[in-house]
Amino acid sequence: MRHLSLTDRLIDELQHGLSTCHLRAPASARTYPADTVEQGEMSAQEQAHAAGLMRVNNAGEVAAQGLYRGQALTARELALSAAMNKAAEEEIEHLYWCQRRLAELDQRRSLLDGVWYWGSFAIGALAGAAGDKWSLGFVKETEQQVGAHLDRHLDHLPEQDQRSRAIVTAMREDELRHARDAERAGAADLPLPVRKAMTLVSKIMTFAAYRI
């Protein structure tokens, strides 16, 4: 994006944000993880709970888009900016998987997706401006926390909801790979207060997205 002016880049980010928050994600290049998985019978309560968890996961992927795009915008090195944009493109697959599963469960996405996206975009832009090692550190910590979050979802999803389980398992593998990639690229360890603040924000998003 070297040839684009700052104004052009900001317009591009606005378009991407609006598309992420209001349009259905494009189909994944990879096979949908639940394609060959049989769905067990669930009660109405179990189905609503599974949908709530998948809505949280979709909100998390919306936030990841904002985070990576914000970091790409303010990264000091072009190589890191390109890597952040590539990671955002990979996360679009997760958005498609979550949204397809929500449609199967006849449920909507979070009504607060715009909050998750633009709040994360601002945080990502600040992290990128702080320096590349801190930006990578933010990616590493975020993805590690997401991996732990998906572990908890695997514990709480209804046992018979094997389709959602297949999706969450595939997402978890990708998120932990992103964390390892960031560490190998020179990620700094974030201060404890920052890590705790990230955990608190994640809990707030989880609580709200499950319900709204």
C-alpha cells in the first residue's frame, strides 16, 4: 500500500470496517471444518447456548480484523504491515465459519460488532505506533488469550454439537500458530497490567456478545 496516500488508506480502512461489521464474510478458501460432521440432537436451550458461544467467537474475529488492520496502518516497517494484513485475511476465514454456523443455528451475529471492530482498530493502531516489537507482543498475547478462550468454549459447548466443536478446534489451531509466529518474529512480553487489562476487555466482550 506504499502508493496510497494516508487519506486513501483511511478510506480503505473505513470500507473494510463497514464490510466486516455489516456484510457476510466471503466464503473460505479452506474446507468448512464442519462439512463432514454429523449434528446431534440438541434441546432448544442447548442450541441457544451453542449459538451464544459462536456469536462470541464471531465477535472475537470481528475484533481481530480491527486489531490487525489498525496495527498494519501504523506499523513502522512495511514487512510487518504486510504481515498484519495477511493475518487479517486469514482471520476472514474464521468469520465465514462462525457466520455460517450461526446461520445453521438460525441465530444472528452480535449487534455490537461495530463497537468490537472500531475499538480494536484503535487499540491496534496505538500498539503499532508504540513500535513493532510491542505490536507483535500484542498479537502474541491476544492470540494466546484467544486460544485459552476457545479451550473454555470446547468445555462448555453441548457434547452433541460436534459441528461447532470442529470449527472451534480449527480456529484454535490457527490462533496458536499466529501467537508462535509473532514470538518468532521478535514479540516483546507485555507488562502485567496490560495483560490484565486485555483479559478484562475480553471478559466484557464475551459477556455482551453472548447476549446482544
